[in-house]
Amino acid sequence: MRSIAILAATVLAAMPLAANAQSGSTSGSTTGTVSQPDFHQMWEKIKGSWAQTKGAVKEQWGKLTDDDLMEIQGRREKLVGKIQTRYGISHDQAEAQVSGWEKKYHSM
């Protein structure tokens, strides 16, 4: 339980750093409705099927280039960063967009 509190405090205190985290579990606490194990499994599935998933990502965020998609390779933090850069939006706005997409993707 204490580790969850520490994780939550870390995510809230250092939100911009979440985009640089390698694992999806740190960023997963920002989704709200997807449990952490489900969130991790979902992003592992996305990484494993990136060739198919990147079409849905490109459809959602058309400004992402093929090079961006190759660099992202199913990594959430890279996706958030590329959306932030390409669309000129804040980190929080990019996080919100990815969270919304995750909810839609998770329900498929």
C-alpha cells in the first residue's frame, strides 16, 4: 500500500517526468479507469502488435510521421512526447488525449 502512495505522489509531483519513464505503469496511474495490471498488459499488447496498432494511432493523430511511428514503437511515453511536439500542446493535453485513446482502445 505504501508503494502505491509513493507512486501516486511521484506521478503527481513529477508529471513531466512521466513522459520519459520507460514502463507504462508509472503513466498508468493517470488513466483512472484502467487498472495498473490491465494498463501494463494493454501497452505490452500494443508494443507486440505495433505494426497493426500504428494505423489506429496514425488515424487518431494524423500529424505523426512514419518516422515518428517507427520511433514510438508502442511506447506510451514516446507517443505522448511526439503528440506534444507535433501538435504544439502541453504535456497534460497530450496525456489527456492518449488517456482517451487508451480507454477507446481498451474497450475494443
